[in-house]
Amino acid sequence: MQKISKYYTHTHDAAQTIEVGVNLAFDATSDDDTLHTLLWLFLPYDVSRQEELAQLQQMLCEKLYRHLHVEFAGFRIVDAWLELYFYAQSAKKFEPFVASLLAQQYTYETGSCKDVRQKFYFDELYPDIKQLLQIHNNEIIMQLQEAGDQCEYEREVEHYLFFPTASNAKRALRKMIDLEFTCKQEYVNDDNELRYTIIVTKSHNVNDAVIHAITEDLCDIAMQEHGSYEGWSTVLVEKNSL
């Protein structure tokens, strides 16, 4: 079974940023409603070993699922530790099986606890609305980079927002104009609950820090007006086109 992690970061406190990878399909793909045991495996994390640890994580996820039907839920990188989390029917075979896979090659810690409602997954791993937005941004940036885009260069970017009423849309647009966005298009689609669509544009680069800040501002404006921010698109800026 393929395990795909979607990545985001959040600030736990003023001094600590946590990187999270979550298997968003975990609760949807599991056809077993008896996965009531939370398992964890902690490994020392060093950014210089990032690729090696990613390959190790993939191997562990595949073998644990194939042999023990252990479902991967996600990971966190906290205080120089890679924390891998799984759910299973029980913890009975988990620790000896991990020991057989890792042998003496890695320092690690394992543990388990009952988690009938999968509370840890939803409270600590599953992203909130802005973290989901960050995941979406990261996916677009990755696609652009794979296509040869120079993300550090400014270009016109379109952003899409939807609102339930005309007054909501007008108030939101005024707020966006104050942030130097330009309205490109407005239209009404009576087939949607959020009938009023606004497309705004702004010239900016699409590096992760910039795009995360801009999309969070637009998400806030949309939520203030009971609407929804639905993402962005842009043209490809390749090196030979500069």
C-alpha cells in the first residue's frame, strides 16, 4: 500500500518549529475499524541524512503494512528526532519486528498506547485549514520546480475566492484591494452554494515563504466573509525566458 506524506510546518511555541508529514488518506483508506493502538518509532534526525532517513521511512512503512497490517499515520521532526507514528490492532509484534528490520544499524525508541478514537492523529498530525493550504502551496511549488520554474522571480499570480453573497464578495474585494490586489474577474454561478467568485491578481514570486504569507492573508479575508479561498495559479517562468 502506497504511503504518501503531505508536508507542512507549524510553530509549537516561539522557539520551536515542527515539521509534519501526514498521511491524509489514513482514515479514508483504512477498511479496518479496529486500529485502536497508536505505535511510535523515534529515530535521531540529522538534515544531512534526510534522504537516507526518507528511504528508511518508506521501507518501514511498506514492511510494517505488508507483514503486520500496521497503518502509517504520519511523522513529526521535533528536537532533532524523527517521530514516526502508526496505528494497528495491537502492539504485540511491533517492537520485535522493528528490531529485526533495524538490527544494530540505528539508535531508536519505540512505544505504544491505546488510542481508540485515533485522537493523536486528528489532534497532532492532521492539518488545520491553513496547514492544508500550506500543503496545497507546497504541491504547486514542487510541480513548478519540476517543470523548471524559477520560483524566486516575480510574475502575475491569480488567486481564486468564493463567497455566499454579493455583499460578502464586495467587502472581501475592498480588503484585497487594500493589500494591492487587482480584481481580474467577478462572476456568479447559481449552481454553487458559494455563488460569487472573485479572481484577483498580484505580482509576486512564488517562493514558499512569500506564497504562504499571501495565501494566509487571503484565507483570513475569505473566512471573515464566510467564503473560501480556493488556491492560485501562475505562468511558468523558466531560466531561458528571463
